Amino acid sequence: MTAFLTPRTDPRHAVLFDPVKIGPVTAPNRFYQVPHCTGVADRAPTDVAAMREMKALGGWGVVCTENIEISADAEISPYPALRFGADSDIPRQARMADLVHRHGALAGAELAHMGLYAANRTSRAVSVGPSSRLLIEAVEPVQARAMDLSDIRALRRDHRAAALRAKAAGFDIVYVYASHNLSVASHFLARRFNDRGDIYGGCLENRARLLRELLEDTKDAVGDTCAVALRFAVEEFLGADGLTHDGEGRDVVEMLADLPDLWDVNLSDWSNDSQTSRFASEGYQEEFIRFVKQVTGKPVVGVGRFTSPDTMASQIRRGVLDLIGAARPSIADPFLPLKVADGRSEDIRECIGCNICLSCENSFVPIRCTQNPTMMEEGRNLWHPELMPARRTEDAVLIIGGGPAGLEAALSLGRRGHVVTLADAREVLGGRVTLEASLPGLSAWGRVRDYRLGQLAKLTSVSLYLASRMTAEDVLGFGASRVVIATGAQWRNVPMGRDGGRVAVTGPVLTPDDVMGGARPKGRVVVHDSEGGYIGSLMAEALALGGAEVVFATPALTHAAFLALTLEQVRVLRRLTALGVRLVAGHDLAGWDGAEVRLASVLGGGDMNMGADHLVLVADRVPDDALATALLAEPEALALAGITSVDRIGDCLAPGLIAHAVYAGHRLARGF
Ligand code: ADP
Ligand code: SF4
């Protein structure tokens, strides 16, 4: 059993450690990991269970699953999910509940029938929903059929059976899911999907009938020992076409007020619920969900990328929430609650709101986290998010480069007990993180640097040197036995995108490094993005905000394709449109002479020439590997200097996401 309150707990945060009664069960504190996906689910149940256990060990009072399919007739392949469609599924899910219980936490199971979202690509069952509609989010032109009354009875039977399996597996909280536009119960609620003429269609009471029945069935089946939670989106941002927090969303809460044992409330769809720091700050859901506690006597949990215990305690004191829900903050720091209990809030590894974790879920791979390199490695590699094994050698380490790769390597090697020296050419540490955090909306990304610098300040064995550009000669003469090169990369200033094409460019070219270094060209600026990540859109935004007349062009058929995975693409393009940025897709760069940019349509037909004062090229990055190359070319000099290894990590090896650089630094340190 985890101990929570300690003599060191800040009295202002003590309220976060009150137990909360939820129906027949009691959460040991107010830290609640709401259901979140893992990218693998039942494809790697052992890894998933180990990750959830780590959260319970880190003090989360409630730890929930991701969505659990209740029947093979509503499956969401290729998206991974857990399953409770058969009794044989019980042992697999029981493992997670057992591991969570070991540390005194409650385990929650999110049962879901995904209705119009379940394309049944594997089972080949015909999809179902309240009415015949195109499947949601599916690219294939396939429709669901309208459920008849016997289908509804079958759905209720399946849900009830799954609830009984959740109870048998040892779960304490069983969910009914009506959120994110992803569940059949929410599809029945929505006028836009439900044009039924029977008792399940028409007025709100009829559209809410299935949801009420699922809640009643679940309470009847398992409510004696399990709490029944309702995960419900109070606001869909669709006006009269959807639920609103001051319209039908509120009406549903009033209708069902005390039926569930717990309200888990949020915003729909997923892109509204999981907003990035580029668009929303901590606590962003409050204005929409705060009414819920005034309507129900049951406890309420909500989310809002909470990382500050002051904000969390304020939510409780002001009567907004009873339980502090978190998905991403619990991914970035599984030990957040224990750090608060221990009076060490400054040690929290705060989520930066980048949604790289979501991009993994959307690519069906295990979730990765920019801040927490151990995410989903807890079981597979036995990586603990807070503990490093003691060093096995006496090696003194010299790290060159203080970006995310170098800082993470320094921190993790320092924690292992190595004597570490880190040198960076610049006056400030953080490398690309410091540069990128200066772009519009990305200031929270600076937490990648700040967390590591804060932790490094506590290690006496690590020394940091600024304004120290290192040459091969400096390295050879330094006296370290192991050298780590983390010198990063620079944006390329000649056109070379994913297709590798080169074109005649005779005019001056600006790169993202110039803009992040403070350049704000005025007049007519073309930003040409053949990378397709997040930087191109940030260039367009920063320059438009700086007063330039911006054209944002890409050879791809859609701008910033990667941002579809982080759920930001639509928001970003809306923001650019509002700033007056002209969007040109499907056009590759064909030439630039300092006065005119030539764009060639990738679809054939007419090319586009436009007068421009500046061209900002977002192509790829060139690894800054000169130092590593020089050192590795001199094996004898290395041996003479007593250097036994030279490792390259992060962007100087292969430019990638900040998450890749952090992981590279961490993995290197583990392997020492
Ligand atoms: P990564 O993402 O791999 O950590 P970054 O580009 O963020 O890479 O950071 C690389 C850092 O390395 C930058 O802060 C840069 O100033 C520093 N650097 C590059 N070359 C040298 C060098 N020769 N000596 C010291 N620091 C260097
Ligand atoms: Fe937060 Fe980014 Fe980590 Fe996701 S990947 S938990 S958004 S820091």
C-alpha cells in the first residue's frame, strides 16, 4: 500500500490526498488517471499492465484502462483495443487490475461499443448505429445500418456481460462510455446521427434512453461492489447540431444527475478534449464542465492537462472537481502524485502538451512521450521512470551539446553516478528546445529543458559549461574516457524535401533556424514546406504575426500532414487562415530568383508564379556531425587520449522529434 500524505506535504496541497467515496468503493486520493489509449492494448497486454502498475506505484489513486470492446461486432481495427467480449478475456484484463491493486489504487475499466466508429474491418460484421449513416472517421465509403429493437437488446446484453467480466477481473470502477463522438451511446444522443421514429429517437429523453439503460443495466449487474462511472462529453462545439454545455449537454447531466456513481466529464471530439499547449493552457476545460458539480451530488472527475498542484488544489477548493483527472500528465510523470505528497513539486516532469503520445496512438504503435522516455518501456525493458541503475564503471563522460539529447544523457548518466561534463557552444542550454519554444504557442516546450536543468542542479557530479564550442583537439585533451556527441542539426538551405529533388534557387533563402534566431522578414513571404511536420506552420504563423503577407505552400496534397496525428491539423490551418495566410497545397518549388517564386503543380496543369520578397525553406535538416566525424577518423589519437568510446546521439545522428532525442540520451545512459 502506498503511503500518501507525508510530513513534507505542502499544506496547501493536502486536500489532494483526501480519500473520495465513489459509490461502493473509495479512491485513496484525488489523483485519477482517466482512461487513455496505449497504441497497442491487447497486442501487448503485459507491457500495458506494467505501465499502469507504474502509475499506481507513483501514487495515482485510480488507474483506468483504455477502451474495452464489448463485442467483436463493434471492433475498431486497425486501432488496437482491449476486449471483454468473452470469458477467456478475463485473465488478461485481470492482470492489470491485480498489479494496480498491489499499490493501493483502484482499477477502472472503460467498456465501449463504438457504434458508427466501429468499422469492423476484421470481424466483417455490418456496423450499426442509431440510423443509417456513413462511418465516422473511416475513409472507406461504408455505412452502418440502423439498429432495430432486437439489436438494442443484444447490445445491452453484451454490455451487461462485459460489466460482469470486468467485475470478475477485479475492477473497482466500470464505465459506461458516451464521449468523444466515439461511442454508440453518444451517437444515439446526437440529433445529427439519430433520426429514429421510435422510443430511442426524437426528443432528448428518447435519445438518452439507451445511455440510461446502459447505466441502469451496469448498476444492476455490478453496482453492489463496483462503482459505475459515466464518461460524458458535455460540449461538442457543434452548436445546435451537437451537445452544448449550456444546452443539451447540460440537460443530459440534469436528467441522469445521480444515476452514475461518478461523472467523468470532458469535451468532444478527441481533438477538443486533448488540446495541445499550442492552443490551450492548463485547466482549459473548466468553463465548460464546472456546472456539472452544481447539478449532481455524485463525485466529478475532469481533465485539463493539469501539472501544477496549486491549480489542482484550486479546482477542488473552488468546487469545480472532486478528482483531478489526467491522461497526458500521468504519461509524462507517472510519479506526479508522490512528488506532490513528498513536497517536491519542482521535481514534476511536466507534460508539455505536444501530443506526440497521441501521434503514436494514431499510428498504432506504443505511446511515446517527449518528456518521459521510459513510457511503455516499464515492462519490456524494466525501465523505471525515476530510478537509474548504479554505474558499473568509473568512466568520466564528456558530452558535447546541451540540447534534449545531451541534457537527458547528462541527467541519466549523472543519476547513475558518473562524473559528467557537458559543454555547449551557445550561451543558453536547451538546443533546439530553446529555439522552438520561442515560436508562437510553444513556450511550454521549454519544460523539456527546464525539468532537466532543475534536476541537474541537484547532481554534484555533473558540470555544465556554456559558450564552450569544442573542437576535436579540445575533446582529445579533456581527459574524459567516454565522449558523447549531441551536436544537433541545422535546417538545410537548399531545396530537398522528401522527394530529394533539387531546383534552381538563385535568390537568398531563409531557414527555420533564421526565423528561430529572430529573423522576421517583412513584405511578401513564401514559406515552402516539403517536410510536412509542425515547423512549417509555425514559420507561417510567426511571420504572419510579424506583419508579413504569407503564402504557405507544400508539395503535399494537404498541409502539415503530421499534425493530423497530433490532432492539430485543422486547428492550425484555421488559425493560419484567420491570420490571412494563403494556403497552397500540391505545389513543389520550381525556382526562386529573389523576386519571384515558381511553384509547379504536382498534379500537372498550370504552374504558379508569384512575386515574393523572401523565401523560407522548410526542407530537411543536416546533421551537425563534423566533430564526431573528425574524432572517429583518428582511432589512434582517441586511444592515446584514453577515450574508449565516442557515441553520437540525437539529431547529429539522425534528425527527428525532440522525443527521439530525449530517448536517445536516455537509452545511451542506460546502456553504459
Ligand atoms: P539534439 O536534439 O540532438 O539534442 P540540438 O540541436 O537540440 O540537438 O542541440 C545541439 C546542441 O549542441 C546545440 O545547443 C549546439 O549549440 C551544441 N553544439 C553543436 N556543436 C557544438 C560544439 N562543437 N561544441 C559545443 N556545443 C556544440
Ligand atoms: Fe505530454 Fe507530449 Fe508526453 Fe504526450 S508526449 S504526455 S503531450 S509531453
